[in-house]
Amino acid sequence: MSTSYANNPPNLKSHQSHTKTAPITPDLTIISKDMPNTPTESATATHVTRTNAVLNSAVNRDAGTSCTYLTFGGCNYLALAHHPKVVAAAQAALQTFGLSTSASRQTTGNARPHANLEAALADFTNAPAALLLPDGYTANLAALQALKAQGIQHALLDTRAHASLYDAAKLAQMTIHTYNHLDAHHASQILNTLNQPAVILTDAVFTTDGDLAPAQQLVQLLDNQPNQHHLLLDDCHGFAVLGINGRGTANHLNISHPNLIITTTLLKGLGCAGGVVIASSELIESAINTSTAYICTTPASPALAAAGLTALQILQSSPERHQQLQSNITHTRAILNALGITTHHNPTPIFAFTLGTKEDMEAIEQRLLDQHIILPLMHYPNGPAPTYFRLSLNADHTQDHINQLNAALTNALKVQHA
Ligand SMILES: Cc1ncc(COP(=O)(O)O)c(C=O)c1O
């Protein structure tokens, strides 16, 4: 297993000063080698049922038996993936449109639910326009291809930005520069050395540990500059979670700017699937006319778009979901802190931490599994450490679930220290 990427991405060793070298995409064949990959047989927002692997059945007497676990993994933050109205909206659209439009939107693949969802997303985020893409990964690519078509040559990335942002900048053939993690001052220094417009790229809420980008400082870098810089916030983990009724990180931080671009997935906060670029009408026009990520792909199924629209409506009419999520975040933070685990103080549903060595953490993960609790041990790129626990919460977790985690973790740590 390679554990070196997260702390020291190969392309980022020299990030104290900016680099013009395109970063190397992380080698996921190495990183994902021992990530948990047992297929889930069925799931709710809080529990998954898995069948024990039969591969090693000679030594595993329980092979083939199924077990239900309380899970603190994944990203279905508002627990909308199983909401009966969301499921019903998908089912109704399946009857009307079938499973897929089987064509790109520029040809015959544009369905009414796609257009309705785009209008609703622009309205919800108070933005001029929104464009649906198959997923969050292609949304980042479409946004950067559109910017490149408008003449933006330079991309300036946080060193721990999501890999899809690196890939998008690389595929859009921009010159890539990196600034130190969360360091807006460093970003400003690099911008000052460029004689051309650039786009700053960052996760709004960092995927791996729930940290918030210094978006208020970054957006200020767009003003008082001779060049027309842009800021792209990848809000995959803030959209539907932060801000009024889940309007996202920009709303939470009260920032807006004509050159602010938001991308997100509809998979995490809304529990559906698909990606979206939210931006000025000019940028969206540019994406529609020039981006191969948009022109040469088939959209998310109309059923998913219909489900996404319903999920968006539920977000706005059910503030208690956000209240429950926030209460879960506060409760969990208090529990972790009481166990001596340092946490961030953001209103984000992701906590990342290490507990001893990699071997210690593997033992703790197994002890939790023995108590039927999944707390994923991650080797995901650009995390806070090579190996770390990533605990995520959703609105269907109850106080009782979190207390169960507390008891199991306390128990696992006691064995560790015995
Ligand atoms: C920050 C971030 N950006 C982009 C993506 C890609 O989104 P999608 O899975 O919809 O392609 C993800 C996660 O998968 C993510 O965490």
C-alpha cells in the first residue's frame, strides 16, 4: 500500500513556491488497494447490510452470512436518498422517460426534468444560470473548459484540492499553480506574479476532513486586480448542508461575485446524482457551446433529475433536517473531544482523525466492526494523514446512534490502551 500521497502528493513537493508543472493524478490503483470494498446488499441512511466475503471461506466460518452495521461513512448528509417523496419522483419519471435519454443533451437527450432542475438550482442559489452535467467530476471539467474558452490560461489550486479539480485543470490544458492549504495570502502572492487572468480552485468544504476554505479572503482577491480572475468553489460537501436551507457555502459565508463559479454534485447533500455548474449566463453559454464534458456526454437520467428537484423542494420545506444534522455534529464533536480527539469547529458533518499508528487504527476499525459499527479508515487522496478515520454524519442519525458509536469507540480504545 502506498500511504505517501496524502501527506506529500508527488506533484506538490515544491508548493512553498508556485509551480508551473501539471500535477500528477494520484495513482488510485495503489491508494485504493485496501479500501473497504465489500458490496452492500441493502442500505438505509444509517445502516448497511453486507454479506461476509466468501473469498477466504476456508478460514472464515461466517462466510456468506449477512450482517447489518450502523454506518458513519458516505455522504448522504440530509438523508434524502431514501426519502419516500424522492423515490416516488424518480419512479414517476422512470415511467415517463425510461431509464435514460440515451443521448447527449445537445442532440435528443434533453428532457423536461433536466431543464426544470437547472431553473430550480439557479433560483435556489440566486445565481444567473445553472447547467447540469453527468456528475460532479464532469461539472468541474465543464467549468474549466468554459473558462479556457474565455481565455483563462492559469489555474491556481489549494494543495489539498479534490483530485477532480486537478484533473479538470489538466484536461482543460491550463497552466497549473498551487498555493499552500487554506492559505489565501499565498494565493494572493502567486496571483501577483501572473500577468494574466487566473481561476482559483478549491473545495469549499474539504472532502476528507470537513475544513472550510478561506472563501471570504479568496473572493476578495478577485477585486482590485488588473486581471479578471475567477474563483471556483467546489461545493460538493457544502451544497444542501450549509447556508440557509442548504443554499451552500457561499451563502453560509455571505459571499457573492460575478466571477464566482460554484460546482457541486447532487449526490452528497441531495442524495441523488448528477453534477452542476452554477455561474454567470456567459460562462454557462460558453460551457454549452465549447465544453466537451457537456457536449460529448449523456446527462444523468431524467429520473435522477426529477428526484433531485424533489429533494431540493424538501430541503426548503423541512428545516428540521438541518437542525437534526447540526445537533448531530455538535453531539459528535463533544463525544470525540471527550475521548481526547481534536476536531474542527465547523458546522460540517465530516470529522477526520488518526488514533495511533496505521496498525492501531486497523485494529480499532476491526473492533468497531465486531460491534457492528462502520467507521471508515481511509486512504483517500489529499487527506490530513496517509491513513485516517473519516466519520460522517447525516440527518437520520439519532442521539442513540451516536451514543452507540461513543460506547463502541470507548470500548475499542480501552482495549487499545490495555
Ligand atoms: C470535492 C469533490 N468534488 C468532486 C467530486 C466528484 O463528484 P461526483 O462523484 O458526482 O463525480 C467529489 C466526490 O466524489 C468531491 O468530493
